[in-house]
Amino acid sequence: MLTIFRKMNRTLLAIILVPALAISISSCSTKPTTQPQAKNIIFLIGDGMGLHQVYAAYTINGGSLDMMRATHVGLQTNYSANRYITDSAASGTALACGKKTNNGMIGVDTARNELESILKVAERKGMATGLVSSSAITHATPASFIANEVSRNDYEAIAADFLKTDIDVFIGGGLDHFTKREDGRDLAKELETKGYTVATDISQVAAHTSGKLAALTAAVHHPNMLSGREDMLPFAARKALELLKQDGDGFFVMIEGSQIDWGGHDNNQEYVLQETLDFDAAVKVAMDFAEKDGETLVVVTADHETGGMMILNGNIEKKSVETTFTTGGHTGIIIPVFAYGPGAELFTGFYDNTDFKAKFMQALGISDTEE
Ligand code: MG
Ligand code: ZN
């Protein structure tokens, strides 16, 4: 009898206390915020990397890729506002800012209104931010995360947009767009005045161990893997994480394997595969970091596919693959998404390239927007 009474009492208490507790918790917070799942986000974009590029690289690698350490997989549509076949500016803008725009446009909508990228949301929330690219840092994909320009070709304006932000770390090519400018500004000097260490070669990057870093490690683009870029991208990825993790408020970083796309445009299988494997080496850096850290969401995807690459035959044991290309341009095929870490489940299923920003914000527990 006594135990029944105790049980009843406990149930009664639960009925009375649980809603009271919920009310007191909700009345404590002034604005609705979702529960954060991830402290840090590493977003990796393989420019031009479709499923055939991924599986061909897997094949010549003997049946493994680090991106396949992902626990959750999804598919994204990537058409732009004015074209079924997107370019890297419109798709970069969609991935970064959550809105469709016209091909060629960077961080602005079709009416030319400036959009706030996920990197800028993270910055506004006090997180550390970074960009890493194996092309010029002013090229369409990284530019979409930091610049607001009507034309992707306006490299000098895109470079100047870096100065309007407080990005903590960026590593990529494009030194000329900062220093050899029509307006005569020396943005490298301006960056130093703003407190950045400006590095122009990879040994200076290696020597930098704390504080803001602007690394412009090529005049414009880095060489491709077949021409000896070596481990620039995975090295830069590791350095960016080393610097960004020093901020206790978490970080957002976008790391791009830029030249998978260029191999696709060239219809050059070896170019595509070496760039995809190099990108996967950067994914390994991210996955190893996230595995050890436990608070980091890693998302790997592409902006679109390039070359209409098709696998015709292959042999995983012999690490050989036979492919063909069906176009010198981009295709419209849906793109795989690989996710790992807290919040990875948000990236399963079928969705659009404009959905990434909201998913990242949900993972970080950010529910407000600037507008
Ligand atoms: Mg790109
Ligand atoms: Zn392209």
C-alpha cells in the first residue's frame, strides 16, 4: 500500500513538476533558440565533384576514401535561379547564403540585394571563421562565403570585401588581387594594419601559430596536383583548424578542393582523380579532427558536377578505372552530401543547395536571422 502510494505520489509530482519546469525554462530565455548540437563546423566543397568522380577516386585508391567515414548521406539539387545548369558562383551563393541567384553572382540575390552567408552568421555570433582554397581565395566558391558582388569576375572587389569582415584565417591563392590593383590599394598592408599576419608562402604559414592569418600563397591560382601542388590543401586545412580551435566560441570553416572542376573541364581523368584524392586528404584532416574533438560537424559535398564523367569499367584490386566525359561544361545531376559528427543526421535525405545554411544554423543552435 505504501509503495503504491509512493508511486502515485511520484507520478503526481511528475505531472505537476514537469510542465512547471518547462514553463520556467522557456520563460528564462528571451528569444527562441534551438538546442546546439555542434560547436564547430567544417564544410568541405569539392568543386565539380559528382558521384562518378568520388567512386572513380575510391577505385584507384584501392577501395577507400575518407569522405566515406561519413555516417549520414544525402542528395542535393543545385540548379540556379536562371539556369538549369549552375555555375560555381550561383551554387556557392546557394550553399553559403541559402538563396538561389543567377549564374555569375556572388553573395547577392537576383535583385542584387546582399545576402548574409553562414560564415558571416557565425562571425556575428562570435565564432571564429575561416576559408581555405586550392584556387585563388577570390574565386567564386570561397568568394560566395565572404563577398557580395554582382560579378564573380570582379576579383579586386571580392578581395576588398575580405577587409569588410573579421574573418580569422584564410589560406589560398589570389595575392595579385590584393596587391596589384587598379585602384592602387595595397590590401596586404591594410590587412596587416587590421592585425593580420600576411603570409605569401607556405613556410610562413607553417611558422604562424596564433592570431589572425591572411595567407595568399599563389599570385592567382596554385598549380594543379599533376604540376606539383603537393600537400598544400591538406596542410592548409590542418593549419586553419589549429588556429580556429583556439577560439573558445567554436568556428566555421569552408575548405575547397577547387580543381576537380578544372580537370572535368579538361576532360582529363588523371587530373580529376588526383584532385579528388587531394581533396579527400583534406577531408581526412577534418574527419580526424572531428573524431578526436567530438563537437565538430563535418559536411562534404560539391557545388555541381563537371564533365559529365562516367565510369565505364574498373578494378578495385588493380586500382584501375576507365572513364569517359560527356561534356566540357557542368552538368545538372544531383550531388551527394556526406556528413559526420553532431548534427550529421540533418543532412540525410533529399534537399536543395539552399537548405545548407538553415541546417548549419540548426546544428549550431542559431534560430535568428539578421533581417
Ligand atoms: Mg570553386
Ligand atoms: Zn567549372
